[in-house]
Amino acid sequence: DGAGKSTIIENVKIMIEKQLRKPVVVLRHRPSVLPIISVLFRGKKAQGSFENTLPHSGTNKSLVSSLIRFMYYYVDYFLGQFIIFIKYTIRGYVVIYDRYYFDFIEDSKRSNLVLSKKMAFLGYKLLLKPKFNFFLFADSEIILSRKKELDEKVINELTTNYRILFSKLDKTSNTTIYKTIENKEIDQTLDIVLQTLINR
């Protein structure tokens, strides 16, 4: 958060539509075939309050509750990937996720879960892999000047953990791209993304 994700995504969307002439759909975090859990119990009014909730503000500490919640969201990913494939991919759309399953591996607290990284990582192995995965990061001072959602220590820890994860995944895959980019200049970041897409 605060690394300039939304700005880059919007520009990449326009770039793909104009330069590569492909239709684009942007999804947030997960396929969302299933609704947010709070919506099931509190109705659609809970949708807005959930979206405005600060990350890491959940109070869940129950392993059992976390497992149930994780399985619910995992079903959404597992079934949703096929629905998204049929609905968009085979029709020629480029699907862009703003955030993805990696949050469950490195930052499960964001989803109010107490979750083992090993369990979450195992789950990722059973999912279809996006062809291109970009992790954008920025200096903690820059992020804090944009958003005051997380403290400096947490930002640095998450940045380090995500970079390690992407490096690990990149070394174990010959078909999927995992690229880490320090988003200092928008044009430079967009050029790296575009060249990566074109070259592969």
C-alpha cells in the first residue's frame, strides 16, 4: 500500500488497450465469485465499511476461525480462476489483479487471519498461475507520506518478505514471470512492465 500500485495499474490498463489492442478487466485481490464474509452476515451495507477498514485492524486471533475463513476465500480462488478463465481469458481479455493470493502467504493479517505461511504457500501450488506477477515497492518514507496505514517497521518487513517470496518463486518457475520493481518513476516502471510483457 502506498507504493503507487493503483496509478501503475491504471496506466498499464490504458497501455495494453492502446498499444497491444487488447481489452482489459481489473479485479481486486480475488475473483470475488463468493461475497466478502461480512456481507453474508450483515448484508451489502458491510461492503462499504469493509473497503474503508484499515489493513491490520482486525482482531481475530482464533486459529479455527482463521482456517474456516481461509478455506472460504480459497474456494473463491479455486473456483473463481476457472470462471474468470471462461468469462474473460479465452475471450481475449487481459485480466489484471490489484493484489493477489500472495497476501495470504506474506500478509494474512490483512485479511484478519492467523495463518501458517506453509499452508498458504501449499494452496498457491494448486492454483493457475498468472503469467506475469509484479511486486511494486517504495521507500517507507515515501509510502508514509502517501498513506499512514502501516508503521515503518511493518512496511519494511512486508517489503523484505514479498521480495524474498518473489525471488523464490522466480527461481522455481520457467513459465511464469515474478518481477520486483522499485517504483521510483512512473514512466520507468511502465517501461519495465511493457518490455516484460512484449519480450515474453
